[in-house]
Amino acid sequence: MLDLAMIEAAEDGLARCPGSVVRKHIRNGVYVYFQYRSLEGRTRQLYLGPDNEATEARTQRLRELAAARAEQRDSTQAIAAAFLAAGGFRTEHAPMRVLRAFSDAGVLRPGSARPVLIGTHAFHALGNLLGVRWDSPMQTQDMDLAADADVDVDLAIPPDMPGISSTLEQLEMGFLPVPALDLRAPSTSFKVRGQSLRVNLLTPLVGPARAQSDFVLALGGTAQPLRFLDYLIEAPVPALLLSHRDLVLTNVPDPARFAWHKLLVSEERPLAQAAKRAKDRMQVAQLLAVLREEAPAQLAAARAELEARGRGWAQRLERALAQAQSV
């Protein structure tokens, strides 16, 4: 049992941060460690045991895992390169580094009660999922993560999963909490000073509007409540984001829900956010064009589910459809 626990712990470290086996001479003995780089780039060592036959068996298992992992990594990178060459969307380095850290920490692992990546990064991931390249693809440094404060996270979130704040601290990229308008309130966003790189934590707003933020256990932090998010993140799907050297499996909204939600949100935006409204409608137009061709039943079902949430929802959607001439 002890051997199995040690191998499993080392396998977890290997899966997250590939490393190697090293020996250290301490006093009159030789001891074996698994050495790897942590998310923040520091060298870490996991003790495997004294240098004997039992420990050698563990190290041999790790060597086999390392070889298999390297082969898998090379194959994955080759597939990612081919996908990008064929027109897949490439995410910029800085946000990809953050998303990789979230993935390694288990934050974005696919699942119905896990945090969901929304916004423009999710739009690009959906393009990769659907096998299309969007017209005028836009990059963004903003990463929006949403989770429901009311889900039973005991069934879905590992107790040792780090929160967003601690994961960002480990990256050592300079993320700082963005002060709320009410300085007594906890921050719901993190930003790198002097850069546009930013992470926003969001949660559904159900019921009367309120100014206070909610603590969301799945995010390990406080999130800003927003209307209509409960519909958007209810049935997430797995999708990929890629760079030239990496790919990240993430949790994103169902594409049909994403389209109708974007349309709904565009109708709610004030005149001061005309540029964001135009971006919303551009994304909606492209996504609906694909879904009407490839998944009309899924699109119709998602619209029916939205309209079943109440007359106010249905009326807002009708107004948005009437205003969005290009949709």
C-alpha cells in the first residue's frame, strides 16, 4: 500500500510537471527523489525512499511513465501543429500560460460542477471544437471563469484543488487583486500591473439584483454575480485551446447556449458598451450560421430551454433578434 501511494503521488507529479529521478548522498546513506519543476518554475523534490531494490522498482516505473509521457507529449504537439496549420486558432502565449496553470491545478477540468471558461477564449475553443475558423478572429488578454455558488462541490471538486488566487500567485506573473468599487468588498478580478492580462471570476445572479459579491467554493474565491449565467454554464462541454507548443483541455459552454446567451447579453448592454455589443453580435452571427447548418435541433432545443425560463427571458431574446439585423 505504501509503495502504491508513493508511485501514485509521483505519477501525479509527473503528469503535472515532468521531471527525473535523482539520488542524494546524505550522511552515510543514499536516498532517491523525484525532481520536477512546479507551476511557479521552482525545482521541487518528492522523496521516493532509500537507494534499495524496492525504491529501484519505483524509479523504473517512473522511467517507463516518463518515456510514455514524452512520447505522448511529442505526438500531441505534432497533432496540435497540424491542427494549427490547417486553420485552427492559436491562443497567445500569456493567456495560454495562465490557462495551462488552471488546467494543471484541476480548475478547468471538464465536468458539470467545475468552473467554466466563458467569453472570447471560450468562443475560440468552440471554433476549434466545431472545426471552423471565425472571420476576423480577435485575441484577448481577459479570461472569464464562471461557476455556480450553489452546486454541491463535495461531489465534483477535490478538497486539495487550489483556488484561482493561489494558482495565480504560484505563476509569479505579477497578478494582483483589482480593488472593488467598495474598498471593503473582496476583489473578483486579478490583473497584471501595466498589462491587459486579467482574470475575472463570475457567478450566476438569480433573483433580485444585488451589489454584493458571492464566495464560490469551486473558484476558491469571490465572484461577481451576473444575470443569465445560470443558463450559459448549465451544461458545459470539453474543448481545446492550442498554442504552438501546448494544448489545454478546458470546460466551455454548450455552443448553442453560448450563442443565445451572447444574443441576450447584447440586448442588455448600454450605449456606452456599443463596441462590446458589436463584438457580441459578430460572434453570435458566426456561431448561429454554423449551428443552423450543423446542429439545428441542438440550437432549437437550447432556445426552447431559454424561453421556458420565463416570459422576461423570451421577450429579451425576441428584442435582441429584432435588433441584430445580421443574425
